[in-house]
Amino acid sequence: MIRTLALALAVMIAAPAVHAQPGPAPGMTRREKIKKKIRTLRAYTLTEELQLDEATAGRLFPALAKWDDEFDKLLQQRAELERQLKAADAIKDPRALDRLIDAAIANQRAFWDVQDKRLAELRKILTPAQTARLLVVLPALERKIENQLRRAIRGGGPGPKGPKGDLGKNPYAPGADGDDDDAR
């Protein structure tokens, strides 16, 4: 366990400088701090679940980080689209509603496209067995990450588990009873 934690920290150091800083920078926003903590927990969990060696982890985590910004951008767009869709009753123009629906569909397709491209890249790094395990583990991780980021985007206050919410422990560990499905 300590070896794995050390490996995860070593991988974070090997990642690009913006992702490699050991703790949140003083000027980071709340959202950036949450993202950094979640990504560190993701690295730890994937290292454990995929039984990554140092060389593979050193290639995997920078590849994942490369796609994170694209997912973040799409998540922000999705949150705005959901806000608009919830207020759709107030929109009287059917063409405006159709444009909003089209934008929501395009956002979902963009998520799928980015996921496909990311998986293609990760398959070049991982063994087939690790890729198969990733297909089981990563969706739950991504769902939890998305929910945490959604709360950060909304500027949500402390969660039901105290001022730090559920970020003080590893919510991605097998059997963790973290909230992987947020009410939308």
C-alpha cells in the first residue's frame, strides 16, 4: 500500500508541472483545489486497481491529464445547458428550444467522442487486461469526478459529510459508499 502511494506520488511528479505540484497552490480557486485532489485520488485508485508499474503509470497519468481539460470544458457546457433546460418552460420560442436541445445533444456526442479518443490512446499504454479493468473502474471514477466538479461549478457549499464533503478520504476505493450518482 505504501509502495503504491509512493508510486502514485512519483507519477504525479512525472506529470506536467501544472498537475505535478504536491499540494494546491496558494492562488488556486476552490474548484481547482477540488480537481487537483480528485485527480490525485484517481491516480492512486488507478494505480491500485490496474496494478500499474512505475513506467506504465508514468505514461498513463500524463495521457489522462491531457484529456482532463477537454472533459472539464464539456462539463461546464453541460452544466450550463442543464440549467437552461430546467428553465425551458419559460422559453416560448420553439426554435430556441430546438437549438437548446440540439446543443445538449451535441454536448453529449462531444463527451462520447472525447471518451473514444482517450480510450484509443490509453489502449496503446495499457495491456489488454489493464484496459479491460479500466473499462470497469474508470466509469465509476468519472461519474464521481463529474459530480464533484458539478458541485464546484455550481459553487455548492459543504456537503452532507461535513465542511470538506467526502474529499477527505478516497471515495473511489472499492466498496466506498461515496455518491456516484448526483441528483440532476
